[in-house]
Amino acid sequence: MSVRKIEDGRYKAEVYLGKKSSGKKARKTKIFVKQKDAKKWEREIIAKYKTGSMDLDENMLLETYLDYWFATYVEANTKYNTQKRYKRLLTQVKERIGYLPLVDVKTPIVDRLYADIKRDTNLANGTIVKIHRVFRQAMEQAVGWELLIKNPVHYAKPPKDDVREIEAWSMEEADLFFKTLPECQVWLPAYVVYHTGLRQGEVAALRWQDVDLDEGILKVNHNMIEKKGGILELDTPKTDSSLSVVVMTDSLIMTLKKLQLEHKKHKLQTGIEMEYVCGWLDGRPLRPNYISKAFKKAVEKVNKLLKKEDQITLITFHGLRHTHASILYDVGASSHEISKRLRHSRVSTTDNIYIHMSEKKRKDTALAFDDAVKKNAIKKTAK
């Protein structure tokens, strides 16, 4: 996409629209006397392309179609981090069969695609399942747009999803980590997530205006995203259900009250307003990527300070969210309660992620019932 001045003084507008079925680039060009007219035409063409009002080539390549679907649907309806994930997953499809005309994509080809990805990469089965879901969604829209009669991906069979190995600490490991770790920038965001189950981007975006220490609650109003070039931006949370109020623990309230006083003192001394709960002393928020990398180093540092037999499990920063859920299961919270605490859109999401924990809870419940029945039987026998 460009508008440039040509030799005779006029302006040439050119818009790239993907590839034709022949493999050649599809472009629209037009020459204007005035630059503003050229830019206006360029915007109109792009708008038509993205809204689907421009005619589609029924023999377009799969790669071109997926780019069109991404620009038309994904960019308009999903969050930035979701867009990055979809783009990364679809790359596996485009690199292998993107050269095929859309109408030539058949179910056996898709099955072979999954087999090739499994053989040629170190991607887990669960990732291939995610590729399948996004690809199926894209091709379903092709049916809706009457470019295909049926969705070939719908009938394809990806590998069976992996059993999710949840990386989480016990309460003892978490206590040991926070007691052993020397004061550093990642201690606080880790402590907040351990006590609340917030996501990485949510804790990075947490501001003092979102925290009510008197009521003991915090509001998840934003998610911090990191765009190209290191640009930080406050986005809305992952899902509507993520936009919620989280009740804080007494330990966290005490920690944040102390921190708030320190931030106020810092402002009096330097004039710098500490807007973010977890931030640098110059007022900048912490980058989500920095938090995850710094946490990994912090866990390794703690283990170096501990005896080998006392060392803690190596988990990711997101593992603190799993730790929060794991401890809730251990103390007897239900899937519904945990789902609300973690702000999942569906209880089934919680059960799918923590299936081994929910199964243990069901077994424990059955055993508790069995014990009650046995005790009752013993009482009757004694009489």
C-alpha cells in the first residue's frame, strides 16, 4: 500500500491485495492529480477489501484467503494477543499448503498437513489441535461466504490433545520462594498473582486507581500488551468475564498498603507519580515479557540459594496463576468458585485446564461419602 509522486507530477496509488490463483500478486492502482485524492481512494479500496464488499477470486490461493479472513474477521473481532497467536498458528498452514487454490483443499490434504507438522516440528499435539481449531474457523467462514460448499477441515482429525501438565507450586514452595528471594523488581508482581490469580498482562496493567485497600478489592480493568517496537498499550482484558472485581487476601492488602505509602513518599521526594502498582521508580510500568523472563531468573536464583533437597519446582510466571487455582482446589473450593476467581468465561474451561485436580476432588468427595456411610454402619452395629 503506497501513494507516491511520479515523474509527471501526478500521484500513483497502489494497494496490494494478496495473490491471485496464478501465484502473481494482486494489485489495484490508479493515478491522481492530487495527493489527497490518491490517499482517499487508497483508504476506500482497503475498506472494501476488509469488509468483503470487493469481489473475491473464487480460485484464490489458500494463503490469500487466510490473509483476507485474518484482515476481515480476526483483526476486527479479537484482541491484539489473540491476533498474534492466530497469525503464528496459521503460519504453519500457509507455509505448507498455502500455495493450493482454496477449492482444492480437501480433508485428506488437511490430515496430511497435521501429520507433516507433527513429524517435522517439535510442536506438541495440543498446539496442532489449536492450529486445527483456528484453521477450521477460517474455512467455516469460506463456506459462509459461499466460496466453498463444505468445510474440509471440519472432517479432518488432528492428533489427540496432550494431557496438560500443570506447572504449579505447593503452598510450602511458594512460601519458600517469597521468603528466600532477595528484594527485586519481580517479587511484587509474583506476590500479587500468587494471591489473586491475575494474568501476566493484567498485573502489569494494574494501577492504583484499580485498587481499593479499604474494601480489600482490586478491579481488573486492563491488560498490558506489548506491540512491535516495544510499545506498551493498555487493552481491555482477554474476555468480558475477565473484566471483574477480585477480592484480595489480608496478606496482600497489608503488602500493598505498605507499598502505597512508599510510593507517596517517593512522589514527595522526586515529584514522580507512581501510577502503576508494579512499576519502575521513574513511573514506567513493567513489560509483560520482562516479568516472565525476570521471574524465570528469580526462581533459578532462589534454587541456587537453597540446598538441593529444598529446591523448588521450576515454573513459569503463568504457573503462579495455576498455583493459586491448585491451592484453592486443595482447600476445597469448587470448580465454579475457582472459575469465578480466575475469571474464566466458562466453568468447563477451568475443568479442562485443571482436570487432574477436579478428578482428585471428585474422588475425595466419593471417599468422604464412603467414610460417612461406613461410620454410620459401625454406629448401628455398636447398638
